[in-house]
Amino acid sequence: MFNLFLLFFAFSPEVDSLLSAAINCSYVEDFARAESLLTVVKEQKPDHPVSYFLMSSLYEMKWVDLGDYSYKDKIFIYADSSMDKAKEWTKEYPDDPWGYFFIGGSYTLKIFYYVLKEDYFGAFVMINPAVYYLEKARDLDSTLADVYLGLGGWQYMKGHFPFMGKNKEKGLAMLRKAIDDSKFVSLYSTLAYANICNREEDYDESISYLEPLIDTFPDSRTFTWPLLKAYYGKKDYHNALKVVNRLIDISADNNYSKFEAYYYKAEILFELGRFAEALKAVETALNLQLNKEMLNVEIVKEKLLKLKSEIEKKKKEEHSGEKEVLTY
């Protein structure tokens, strides 16, 4: 029992508060403030893995939010530092599950990076060590809920293999446990769970988890994106339009986020038959200045150009129909 809580008893209330504040800042995209808080922790606890682990997670979120591949180096540098510090920790305290969690969790952050890049081979080679260390932490203490983010993701992935469909629900149950009880990855687990629910077209489940978070973090692009995709996926275009307009408002200083948000706004307006407004949204998106090397920019641009063609076709059909009525 002493070893189980040793990691947290080493934290003063001040450090614990800094960590919580840094996590919350990262989910409202106040990355500079989050990094500053984690730097303070790193300076106070230079041999502890926690600040390095959270810094890697922070840069991964920054990469997703800004679409900038240059953050990859920091994602991996901090993940590697977290693993190095955690391996030293486990040598000194081999019965403390948290050390093994930080090793496995750092591998998990790398896996998420590769999955988001659709580099599935890169992700695959990380799975065995991630699962090994997370299971080692779980075997030492099954109540350490943070491990169930990575283990749940693995079980869900296995559920796509032949004859292993039941593993999907097992994985989702693990993610729900991580959401409810984990110390460091509760919000990350909620994000992962909502994205999986959207993938499974269980949009109401996704919304039920995201709406309370939006109430708590109303300016969070991180949580607003999957909420938008949930409403859009269930074809609730009126609510989707409200959410996308909010997303555009909170993306004022982020052209990358605005670019894709205007794409979704155009799609929503198209589905609502508001073709002139949809065309305006397309043109707004295409006029934004972006580096084509940014994450998915070229893919979204192709979708915008295709949608523009469809809108112009619909407008011509409308105009033609009006002329026929007048002629009649």
C-alpha cells in the first residue's frame, strides 16, 4: 500500500494543482499557459516522469489543433524522456504501478500520433510494449484507471479482427472506466471515447459525453470538434450549424481550425438547401492562407472544390426552375 501511493505522496498540493491546471489549459488550447505550468513542475521534479508525459500529450494536442507537423519532434522527445524517467523510477520502486503506466502511456501517445497520421505500421510496432507495461501496471493495481485508456483502445482495435467482435464492447467499457476514475487521462479518454462513438455511428452516446464537457470548457475546440461531427453524423443539421458557428467563433486566431470548420458549415448549409450561404462558406475557406503541408489540408481542399461544383450545379437548377415557372 505504501508503494501504491508513493508517487502521489511525493507531490505537494501545489504541484498537484499545477498539474490539474495544466491539463485543463491544454483542453481550451491555452498551450502557452499549460507549457509554462508543466515547466514549473519539471523544474521542481526533474526526475519525475509526469511532466514529460503531460508535455508530450500537450504537443500532440497542439499538433492536432494547429495541423503543424513540426511538433512531432517534441511529442516524441518528451514521450522518450517520460519513458526514461519512468524506467529509472521502476528500478527504485518496482512495486509502484505508476512507473509502468508512464512507460506504457508514453508508447500510447506515440500510437495515437501514428494512427492520426494513418501510419498504421508505425502504430503497430508500438502496441506490444505499450500493452506490456500497461498490463504490468494493472496487474500491480487493477484500480489504477489511467491504464484503461491504452488497454481499452487495444481491446477496441482487436474487436475488428475476425471472431473478436466482443472485444469492442470490452474496450469501450475500459474507456468508460478511464473516463470515470483516472487521474491524468480522464479528459483524453473522453475525447477518445467520443471519437470512437462517432466512428460507430453511436452519435447520441458521443453527444451525451461531450455536452457536459462543453458546459465546463465552452471555448474548447478540442471538444467542440467531435460534438460537431456527432450532430453532423446524425443529420441534426440545425444543431450542427449552431455548433459549427460556435467553432468558427473560437477559432478566430486559428486559420487551420477555421478552414475545416467552414468546410463543415458549407456541407451543413448545402444539406439545408441554403446554397448561396454554402457557396460563401466554401469561398471563405478557400481564401484562408494555409500551408499545404498541414494535416489534411489538401484533402479538405479537394472536398471543398467538389462541394463548390455541386453547389453551383444546384444553383443553376434552381435558376432554371425559376425561369420555367416564369415562362409558364
